Amino acid sequence: MDFRKALASNVAMLRKEHKLTRVQLGDILGVKQQSIEKIEKGENAPSFDTLMMLACYFDCSVDFLIGRTDKRNFHKA
């Protein structure tokens, strides 16, 4: 399974659903816009802390972000 490709796709999808620019998401997470761009292009994997912040901000599981499940989270039906 290509976790980086799934992560890239899911972060871009969630960012667009929330109507955020890469700059805005970077500001929310405390990272540069270039970091978000590289994650969305599959060029870089986020740090553990950034991955956790993405999951918390978008209220989804890390497993969803990396493509291990289609369910966004476990605590909602």
C-alpha cells in the first residue's frame, strides 16, 4: 500500500472540503505552506506531530489519513 499517496490525496481532499488554502492550513498546524504542498504532492511525509495535528484538526483517524481505512473516524457512526 502506498501510504504517502493516500496521505497526499486525503490531506488535499480534507483541506478543500474545509475551504482552506495551503497557507491557512500551514498556519493552523504551525508549518510552512511549502510543507503542506509537499505533503499533498507526496514528496514529503509529515512528522509524527504534524500527522497527529492533521488528524485532530480534521477529526479523522490517522488510519484514514494514510489510507488504511475508508472510515474517517472511529467514534462516529
